[in-house]
Amino acid sequence: MHFELGRLSVGWSIIPRIMTATTRMETGAPAWSIRLAFELSGNDQSAQTVAGGLNDEQMNWQPAAGKWSVGQCLGHLCITNDAYMKAIAEAIEGKPDSPVEQITPGWISKWFIRSFIEPSPQSKRATAPSKMRPGARVDVGVLDRFLAGNRACRELVLQAREKNVNQIRFRNPLASVIRFTVGTGLEIIAGHERRHLLQAERVRDAAEFPG
């Protein structure tokens, strides 16, 4: 069994790693929590495939002026994930247990994910808010920070799985007037990662990418 999107691929080789990440998700855990743990672990593998072993020049190489480097794609994900996870963790704190089996975003949330988050031909291009933009240069440790952030996100999934993630809402760190459900927020994290990891793959696959 093997899934592939260009350089980014998920096959049997990463199943032990994914299973390690989900060992604490015993039988009976909500299906959404197991699925998202697998998706985050798959994103880990994709990030290591694209950015693992890059030197400073390669990590910061830009295909054109104003276009993000591999390092900037990862740096943006680190910044955005931290902001979302903090807001979600605050939202579920102290809430009563009431688990749900699946995440069911409303129509506005589905439109937002389809239009701005998931990588697809229908996705719209949008400029990242200034507070979510990476610096002009990113150090090679950004890959380790991304992987550490995803470990923290899997822990957040473990905390949230006992809650009603379709009812609890959090304050969106990008626009405080928007309040997504916790379930939608976790879907955004995983999908947003896929989008920018594919962007990073395109950078690395450019003919001019330094060897």
C-alpha cells in the first residue's frame, strides 16, 4: 500500500512510526482522532522527505523574489500551528467530556477549508497575515521545530478527543471575530500543513534548486 504526491509519499515504511504516535489512541477512541493522528504523522514524513538534510543555502533558496523558500514554508507552519494550538487548548480546558465519533464542519467551515486550506485546483491564493509570515531567513532547525510542533498537536488531539469538538469553539488567532469549532481548527492544521508541504516540494523540485 503506497500513496504518493510527487516527492511526498506515504507507504508501509512509515506505518511503525505512525503506530508509535497513535499507541495511546486505544480501541474505542473517536475515529476522527485516529485519522488526524495518522495525517499529522504522514505530514512529519513529508516534511522530512522535503527538508531533511538541507543546508542553510538550500533551506533558504527562493525560486523567485517574494516566493517562499522551503524553510519559510516550514517556518510559516510553525508560527500558524502554535497560534492555533494555543487557542484550541484554551478553548477545551475545563469543558465536560462528551466525545463525538466524527468531525462535522458547518458549510462555512467546509467552504473555508476547501477554498483556502486544502491543496487542490479549487484553492484560492491568499497572502498570509503579517504576524504569520516567516522571517527573511530561516535556520535549518526549523524542521525539528515543525516535528516538535506536530508531536504537541498529537497530544492536543488526545486531550480534545474526549470533548465535543463539534460544539466547542475557539477564537481564531487570525481573525478574532471568527470562531471555528475545535474540530474544524484541527482539520485546518492538518490540511494547511499539506498545502505548504506541497509548496515546499515544488521549491525543492525546481531545476535551479542548489545541489
